[in-house]
Amino acid sequence: MGIKDIRTKILLSLLFMSSDEYKTVTFNNDICNIFDLTLNRKMIATLKTLHNDALIDLKSVDTDHLPSYMLTDKGFDEITLNFPFFRFINKEWDGKWRILSYEIPERKRELRDKLRRDVARWGLGPWHRSFWLTPHPIIPWLKMRVSDKEIETYVQAFESDHTFGNKEVLIEKVWQKTSLEKKYRTLFKAWHTTLSTDQNKIEKMRAVVTDYVAILKDDPGLPKQLVGEAWIGFEALNLFREIRNILLTAPIQA
């Protein structure tokens, strides 16, 4: 599914298998297969760490010793840092913009490139080369990312209201909304092809998840106030949930 980190895959599986509210998910063979997980010692240790860090709640262990967990608010905040699309599905945007500006000298290129890679996953987009913008409340994570590090000297961050200017022009320039919409339409075609194959339901669901993860890595998760109620990303989420409910006919949630 294009993700190697077990911690991220576990949190994402709990997010994907829930609907509008966090629900309990049992890590049975089907769920592990869909999200490329193996219930071995390493995964069990990761689950315990996530639980100790209050990112997930252990709800039960069934007779087959399969654990059931639920995502917490803290876990939701962590996974939506790298998959920001989901943050404003259930939460209202406060109307504030977060602005990141940095001037890192060429001799420190490795610091600059790493910062760009990190913040690009947080729903930030470049207005100019060293001037990044997002509606997401990422300032606390940004502080942790740069505090007491060499890069802190070169970074400034702000919060602001939008005073004037065409927001549609801004969104297209910073996040290439039109290009992202085309990717979603390609995703719909890929899902249609997958559902038309003679694979079993779990194999189909695994393919659906893999394709969805790929596009969610590019979606900055802009709130409906900026992209509109009819944004194709919201349509994709509804379609994903319909596909999930059709393919996973056996109960997986408590």
C-alpha cells in the first residue's frame, strides 16, 4: 500500500475502517491483509506503544486472541498530520491560515530539503518557494519539528486571517486543485476496474485501499469553506465507504 511504517499503517487502518465516528476494529486476518500488516511480535509491540501513548484504546481481545482497538482523538491528530484530508471531515475550520516562511542558505540545502518534505505532508502548499500556506493547525507540530534544532534560526511562522484576494486563484496556484480533481477521476476508473475483476473481496479491498492511499498523500485536506460542499474528494470518501461496506460484508466493527 505504499507505506512501510507499521505505526502509520495501524493508525490508518483504524481511520479507514471507521465512519464518521471512531469505531472498534479487530485485527483479524482480513484487516491485516488489506493493510499489509502481520500480527507478529513487532506489530503487537507497536500496538502496545500506541496504546501507552494514548493514540489508540484497547477495547477487547477475543477468544482467538485477536485484539480490537479504537482510534483516540490524539491518534486522529497524529494520523491526520500526514493524511490531512480527514481533519475537516468532522471538525470545523477556524478560518485561520498558518504561514511558514524560511530562508535557509544553500550550504544548508539538506536541512531545507528535509523541511520541505516534512511540511508537504502536512497539507501545506508553496505560495512562493520559501513561503508555505495551510488552513491546518500545524503550528504545535512545527514548533516540535524545529525547536532546539539548527534549522530553528531560519524559520518563521504566523497565523492570519484572509483579508482580501481571490481564494480560488490562491487554491489553484498553491495546491493545483484542477490537477488533483483529475487524479480523483482516474481513481474512480481504477476502482471500477478493480471491482470488475474476479478477485476475492479482500483482494479487491486491498487494491481499493492502496489506490486511495496514493491520492490521499497528495490531497491537502482543504475545508469545504475553500473547496465547496461538492468537492470531488468528499465524493471519493463516500464512495470508498460504500465500497468498503459492500466488500466487507462480514462484521469487522463492534
